[in-house]
Amino acid sequence: MSKIWTVLAGISLIGTVASANIALCQGCHGKNFEKKAMGKSKVVKDMSKKEIIAALQGYKAGTYGGVMKRTMEGQVKKLSKKDIEAIASKIKK
Ligand code: HEC
């Protein structure tokens, strides 16, 4: 029995890491996205879900951002459109 639980826990962990892992984001943006990341970003929790998706997709496409945009481009590079939507849903739940 305990083996099954270990396997299940492993699978759900992989799922979280691959899709919408926001732990890294929280390191800069704050646990509830209430901080100005590195003193430069907007307070993301005050943005609408639409704005967050547009910003993240813009960083990915290289069409959005301010002085620190390179930082965010590195963060979103590997995310798919679906990942971005899942992350935005997690931030604005
Ligand atoms: C290394 C620190 C760092 C990490 C990690 C990080 N960010 Fe950022 N984020 C920033 C900075 C700095 C900016 C402002 C960039 C700029 O000048 O455009 C920013 C901007 C943003 C913006 C747009 C806000 C604005 O000012 O227009 C969103 C949305 C955002 N981040 C979400 C995320 C998400 C979601 C993650 C995780 C996938 C993440 N960030 C990871 C530092 C970080």
C-alpha cells in the first residue's frame, strides 16, 4: 500500500513542477504577488488576470516589459500558453 502512495505523490509532484509552479515567481514577487519584484515590477496581485496573461505572453514574445524585462523573459521562455493561463489562474483565484 505505502508503495502506491509514494508513486502517486511522485506523479502529482511532477505535474505541479511541469505545469504551474509559482514557487520561483513568489521568490521575487512575494507569496501573494504583493511585492514590486526587485523594486521594479507592478504589484501583480493588483493586475487583472487578463493583464497578467498579456504581460507574460508579451515577455515571451519580446513585445512587453520595462527596464528589467530580460529577467522576466528568462522566466517565461519555457512556459506554454497553457502554462501561462494556469499560472494566471493560480495568482488570481
Ligand atoms: C528573478 C526575479 C523574478 C522572478 C523569479 C519572476 N519575476 Fe516577474 N518580474 C520581475 C521583475 C523585475 C519584473 C519587472 C520587469 C520589467 O521591467 O518589465 C517582473 C514583472 C512581472 C509581471 C508584469 C508586471 C509589470 O510590471 O508589468 C508579471 C505578470 C510577472 N512578473 C509575473 C511573474 C511570474 C508568473 C513568475 C513565475 C513564472 C515571475 N514573474 C518570476 C522579477 C521576477
